[in-house]
Amino acid sequence: MHLLMHICCANCALYPLKTLKDRGIEVQGLWFNPNIHPFTEYSARLTALRELQKSWKLDIQYIEDYGLREFVREVAYREDNRCSYCYQVRLEKTAWKARELGMDGFTTSLLVSPYQKFDMIVETGQTLQEKYNIEFFIEDFRPGWRDGVKLSRELGLYRQKYCGCIYSEMERYTG
């Protein structure tokens, strides 16, 4: 099986990449995260992924789109439902790209985080599976989240303090 994995950050990618590789599943990464703000955070996460790519010799494509304006326009006055938009835009790009590349399926590193809305991610992926006629690979990687945290510390990767959007940054620091 050959999967295209949306990678939200280097830290979240560690455990899923290792697990899938150990099973003999070929994985190519895709960086597309127009939700990450501010720009300094976006850059830090992108740099960390490039470091991991070099260290682990990963095959990753980058769609560098710092999408502050579009993201804010899409979630303004709907901030409490922003995750739905965020998952949709990133997974749709991944599904489309996976089909374009002739891969067997697509997935996301978001499935490892206990802080993400797992069921919403799965539902979004399944909807896109039907739309693009390409399998959404579902696995609950959350039991390995702590292993990924430990590994990211050992590798000295930049570790973010919040999910990614400007609203999650506000929630992280204001309580």
C-alpha cells in the first residue's frame, strides 16, 4: 500500500510514520497547513519538518501556503466550529493530491493527537474518500502519542505549544 499522509507537524508525524513503515506501508508526506498562525509559528513547524525529512530521508511534498486571510475569512463568526473547516481544507487537498499521484490512499498525522477531534477527522476523511474515490486510511494512533513526544525530544525537534490556528493559540495562553 502507498499512502499520502498529510503532515500537520514533525512531532505528530513521528509515531504514525514509524508505525506504517514497520508494517511495510510506503508513505509519502504532504505539508499543507494554511491554518497555522502566526507566521513565526508556521515557519518553525515547517523548519522542524524539513529537519526530520533530512534526518529520516523522507519523501515529502510541500504546498507552502501561509493562508491567514482565507483562514480568518472562513472561520470568522464561526470560531467554535473552526476545526471542521480546518480538517476539511487540509484533508481535501491531501485526497486530491493522492488521487492525482495514483496512490492507494491518504491519511493524516492528526490521527495521533489526543487534542484533536478524532471522530470529526474520520468523518471528514470518509466523506472525501467518497468524493475522490480514494481510500481514507484510518488508524487510531493516539496510544502512541507519548512515544512520539519522547522521540521528538530525543531528536531535538521544535515542539509547538498549541494546535496551530490563532484561536487555539489564544485558548492555550488565556486559559
